[in-house]
Amino acid sequence: MIKLENEIEITIKPDNPNPFLRDHFTSVGTEYTADTDTLKVIGEIPKDLNGMYVRNGHNQVHEPMGVYHAFDGDGMLHAVHFEDGKATYRNRFVRTIGFLAEQAAGKSLWPGMLEPHLGHHRGWGSIGAMKDNAGTDVICHGGKLLATMSQCSEANRVDPFTLEPLLPDPWNMTISEHQGICSHFKVDNDTGELMFFNFSERPPYLHYGVIDKHNQLAHYEPIELPGIRWPHDLGVTKNYSILHDLPFIFDPELLAKGERKVTFFDQMPARFGVIPRHGTNADVKWFEGKPCFILHLSNCYEKGDEVIMEGCITLNPRKPAVGKQDHDAIQKMRKQFDKRETGYRMHRWVFNLKTGQTREEFLDDEVTEFPVVNNDYVGKPYRYSYNTLFDFDRDWWMSGVKKFDLLTGETQRYEYGKGRAGSECQVALRDNAKDEDDAYVITLVTDMNENHSECLILDAKDIGRGPIARIMLPHRIPIGAHACWVEADRMSGERGA
């Protein structure tokens, strides 16, 4: 069965020169439901693969207001539900209030993150001027998908089976006054708790919170920072969370004049706040590290008196200024996404809770990003991280996946092939799995040679041998952002709830 559910008109001008609206970023307006009784499958879908892979992504509908940034587009979810050797694909726009308002108007009503001064309506993001596009991240909690954007937004709840929008949770109102919830919140599968943060341009600049397994706001705490920050990720262990205060900030002198220029202060140490999961601002222990910026962590865990954090670090971050844009705006944005320029690599930080000291080291020399781990090992000692590889000659081109064995130092890799770009991978445990990598690695790949997209399933123990199965999707989809894996027993609620 292949059913065209909806077709949304894309009004972007054909001659718009922005490279993040063309080629492998080209938007689609079609929403499908399709299953493998009709979709072509090369190979065989494993019968012990049960659950759902969901990928979010920015899929701009209307001609943008001002300079379009790659994080501005309307959120679209692509979900592949696996059950007993078969699969069903669905894709739907995240129908935020902003999306619905622009559908009614037939045009863009909000600017993006680069030119907030063009806005005329109350909005989201730390500056409070963006449309809630809900296009960056997606995670399942309490039996519902939660789609958000990196600049903080409403907590957009979506049904995991149908991808239809649901009413907001009561706790959404509590956190909305502080710009909502930011991408890269984390779920502890053992407790069912969700840890999150948000940030804004108003003191205290950062809030940290916990939603319990019954989907109730269990903890919400303001965190003192010395100024405005744009953190991107959050670390969690079994007993702690790790907050980021990094020296890639608005230049304070220019900010006093009303100019928002994000600047890397390479003589200012990075700070990491280790807070007990239900701790207060007074409980935060701050650790210093080398000046850096971090987009995404792989995992964090505890070992004796130490909290260990691992993820991808850059010592050369890039981001365009926020405000009136000049003729170099697109080139500056390309540098932001140029992994050869920023050089993100796997890194380890060790925070000693007894001495207050930090140790850190690089774990690999190759540029990788978007690290992911098995959901059941989030916050625990683990062995494997699956990171994205890049083609440096194309914008935001995820060329393959690299598996790190952090115990032995060995690695494996699988590259998608010329003209083929992937998405963030996810790790799906087999039914009755015995080992951490007794699992499958799943991703979506867009093939620009053939103008189609497909879902790949790799053996997590041996990704190098290539796909076990390839499921051909009913259309070509644009490159996206983050993804999640939802175990079959968590699609209706957290374990034990």
C-alpha cells in the first residue's frame, strides 16, 4: 500500500540561490503512508527488529523572510515502523502553531535565526522572534514523540503511530515563559525520566528540568550563568546531568550596542556544570576545560569519584552574526557547516568530583559528528559510539558511519557511496539481545544519482559488510537533522509507568 495523504504547496521561488534550499536540501510537500507489501525491499528485514526509527529535518515550505539558515525550515518527521519482518513508512510535517498560521497566510510570517529584526510577531528561540519550526530533534517519552528546535521551542507532542499532532502537556505552560524546551534532551530508559534545558536572553539565562516517567514536571531549576549563552547539548549519567557554558558567545561589547556577533573567545575556558539529577543551582559543581564548542555528545557515565563525558569537540567553531546580513552571509553559513573548517573530533572529559580537576584527551583524529549510542546504555558505562562521516566538498553531506570501540580503540566504517548522503544513525537492539552491539544500525539515505531515498539496516556488529536490507521510500527526501529509535515496548509509555 502506498497512499498519498496530503500535498502541501511549496512556495519557494525556483530562482532562490540559497544552497540550503537546493540540491539535497530541496523541500518536499508530499506526505505518504506506505508499507513493504508495496515498497521495494532489497535484502530481508530482520524479524527480531521491532520498534520505530524516526528522523526529523528542516523542510521549508514558503519563500523565507530574509536570509534562510539551514535550521529555519519547517519540521518534517520521517518514521519507519518495524514489526515482524515488515515495515511501514510515514512522513508528516510537524503542525506547530507557526506552521498552521503560515499555511493559512500562504507565506512566511516569521524570520529565521539570522535576522530576527525582520519579525512582526511574537516568536520562539532565545531571541523570541523565530517561528517554532520543531525541525531539529525528536525523542520519544511517555509514549509520545517530542519534536523541538535547537533554539528552544514549544514541546510539540506527536503520536508515534500516526505522526498526528497532540495537545500540549500541562508542563509545557510552565517552561514556555523561559522559551520552552531545547533540542538534545535525554531519556533514561531505566527510570523513564527525561532531562532537559532551555536558555534565553533574560536572566538567569538557563533552566534545567526533569520530567518523570508519568510525564509530570518533577524538577525545574534556574541555573546562574555569567551571561547569555547558546548551549547545544546536555549530558546525563545515572545520578548527574552535565550543563555546558562554552566560550562561543555573543561579544559582550557589541551586545551592549545591540549587535549580536557570536565570537569564539579562545582564551576563555569552557565550563561544565555537574548537577545531581534533582539538584539545585547551589549543588552545581563547575569544572573548567580547554576553550571549545560542543554540538553533540555520545554518552556520559560515572566511574568512582569521576564523571566521564564523551562527544565531538571543535576548537574552531563558526557561526554567522545575528542581525542585518551582508553579501557574505551564505559563505559564513557554509563555514559553520564545513566540517573540514571546524574539525569536530571525538573527545573525552573526566571530571573528578573529589578534587575538582578536569582531565581531557582526543580519542580520534578523524572528523566525525552526530555520535549516537544504544538507548539502554545512555548514562551508563558503554563501549560503542556510532558517528557520522562527512564529504567535505558538499554542504552538510553525511557520507557514512564510523563505529568506535572505546574499549579496544578499533573502528569500523561503512560509506554510502558517491552521490548518496545519509542521516543521523540510530542503534536498535535485537529482541532478546545479549550484547551492547547485538543490534542494528538504521539510517535514511538520499541518493541524488537516482533521485530517491531509502532506509538502510546494518548489522551493528559488522557495519562494514553493508546493508542487511534497503527499503525504497516512495519519494526523495531532503537531508535532515536528528533521529531517534523507539523500542516497541516504549511506543505506548515508559517502562514501569
